[in-house]
Amino acid sequence: MKRLLQIDWFLVLSALFVFVTGLLSLYSISVNGEGNSLVGSYFFKQALFGTIGIAALLSISFLDYRHIGRFSTPIYFLTLVVLLFAVVFGKTVRGTSGWISFGFFQFQPVEGAKIALLLFLARFIAEKRSELGEWVRIIASLVLSSVYIFLVLRQPDFGSALTLAALWGGMILLSGIRWKHIAVLALLGMALSFSGWFFLEGYQKDRIEVFLHPEADPRGSGYNVIQAMVAIGSGGVFGKGVGYGSQSQLNFLPEKHTDFIFAVIGEELGLVGVSAVLFAYGIMLFRIYRIALQARDNAGYLLSVGAMVYFLFQILVNVGMNLGIFPVTGLPAPFLSYGGSSLVASFVILGLVLSVYRHRKADSLSVPGWASKDDFLLP
């Protein structure tokens, strides 16, 4: 009971609110689109994986993240082997070969890779600060992260590769590097973005072109984005009601249970529903930010800000592609979109953050702003 009282319940309840809202939308899709039986439906599977995820969250939050961090290097290399296996022998699902199947059960190793890279970078950057120069530390962490990114691109899973890149970039930028190094990294990032166009697959280029001109092919490559925007716009302020969304229930909206579940919420629950989801996301991110400032050491701080970057990036991209302001990348909305691997991974990462919260400094709450990390963040 004492351990339960040490959990940041504002953080947990905000994530659970988003999860339950997603379940509500999956319920309406499952009942109207898959028959009356819920067993084996999107709703049933998501509820099952959510239960596993919540159990993992509580279990990990009771552990010490510093003890888990000691195994970050073996976890990194073990995950590397699994990613290699997925590239060579993985099962193809929706154009991505990065799935490993065990009978009726299948999962995406890339979701575990996000956790592994988060743990590894938090410990690596924290420990190597005093051992390596700033540029050496930046380059070494980039090379080690790029191995994961390359293997994920080979699947190909462009959205997850972007998440891994954002995870590295966010943790490096928030680790206290000098402004001149930030400027160099920004220029390098822009150069890579422009040159990266020539290495994209054809369908990935189509998605970017659709983002710029969705009306150019309304029945082809622009169909998904246009239908998502129509669904959100038709919901109005209060929505059409759960199970009464015409775009989602009549199957005009593709991938309504994964990529475009935010559009389903916008259509059925309206502006009120999507605002509530975004508000819950805001509370969740703010609490993670506060936990980062209260962390007792550099590794705990980096673990928390890495989690914040992980969630923030996926939220922005998923909501953005539903609104037509970002290209479609296939990234799920954390705790909202259907997907067992991503859902469990999100709960695990939240559990790591809660572990940092439980082992924070006793006097850290009284220390304002960045001052609690004066040996790490301040120049």
C-alpha cells in the first residue's frame, strides 16, 4: 500500500484516461464493424494488452531504475540481435517485415528497441560525460543509435526510425551541450533531411507529396488524409456519438483503429473529446517533465526527458497527420492507437519514469528549475 502511495497518480491517471478513450473508440469500431462478438476484436485484444501493460508499469515502477540501467548495454546488444533477426526472417505485416511471429502471437521488436535505446542512451550519456569530450560523446551516441535506425529502415519502418532519431536528438539536446554544438547538429540535420529524399522508398515519397498536395489524388494516395480531415471536421463540437460516425463506421476512413483513431474520436466525440485527449496528454508530458527535474541523478534525468521526447514526438506526428499538417508515417498515438507491442512499450516506459519518481531526491521538490542539475546542465 505504501508503494502505491509513492506513485505519481496524476501521471498514471492521465495515461489511463487516454487509454480508456482509445478503448471506447475501438469498442464502437469492433461492435459495428466486426460483428457482435467482442472476443478476438480490436477492443478485446487492446484491453488484454493494456492489462499486461499496466501490470508491467506497476512492476517496473517498484524497481530501481539504476539497477535496471546496469543491464542497459547487454539489453542494447540483445535487442540488436533481435532486430537483425526481424530484418532477415521477420513476417511482413502492412508492408513492414519487422514482425516476429510465435503461432497466433506476433510482436514488433522495434517497440522494444525504443525502450532499449532509451535505457542505453540515458546511462551512456550520463556516465561518459566525465570520460569523453562533448563531440566524442555526441558522435559515439549517434553511431550507436544509427545502428538501430539503419536496421529499422531496412524493414522498412520509416516512422519508427524517425522516433529513434528523435529520441537520440532530444536526449542529446537536453543533456546540456553547448549552443555551438546545437547549431552544428541543426545544420547537419537539415542536410541529412534534404539528402534523405533520395534514399526513400516510392511509397514514402508519395506520402510526403500527399502531405503537400492531398487534393492532387483524392481517390488514391491522398485519400487517407482527406478522409481523416473530413471525419474530424464533421464531428463538430460534441461529435456524432459513439458508434455513429459515418466516416469510421461506413469504412470510408482507412486504418481507423491505428493511424487514424484520433480522427474517429474527433468524429464521434467532437472537439470536446479531442480536447480532453490532448489535455490528458499535456498533463502526462508536464508530469514527466517535473519528474525529470526532480531526478536524483543524471541517468534518471535523461531517462525521464527521453521518455518525454518519445511520447511528445509520437503525439505530434500522429495528431499532425490526422489534421493533414504532417505526412502519414504510420506512427501510433501513445495509449490511444490499437497495437499490443506499442501499447505495452508505452506502459513500460511510463513505469521507468515512475521508478525515477519513486527514487527522487527528498529535497528536490524545493529546488526550482534547472538548479537541481547544476553539475550537469548548466555550463
